[in-house]
Amino acid sequence: MDKIGIFYGIEKGMTAAMAQVMYRVLGDGIADEPVNVNRATVPGLLQYKALLLGVPSYGA
């Protein structure tokens, strides 16, 4: 697949919101809708040539 996969590591909060912002900026032609990494599968991740991974940074 030629689209970018966007995956984030939390159900709600700023990480999920930023994943949505990245998706809107990139557009549907470039990226697929963000997916919580807890719902991802290995074949689902491997279908992409590029991944954007978002994780929370509590206390950073």
C-alpha cells in the first residue's frame, strides 16, 4: 500500500487528537485514518511502506 499508516498509543487525549490532525493535514490520498495501536495487527502494520507512530509523553 502506498499510503502512510498513522497509529497512536492511547484511547483519548492529545495523542489521539494529534493523530487526527496529522491525518487531516496529509489528506485521504496520502494517509489512512488513524488507528489505535491496540487494535492493530502485524499484517495491518506491514501493509504500509511508512508509519507515523504517536505515543504519549507524560511528564516529559
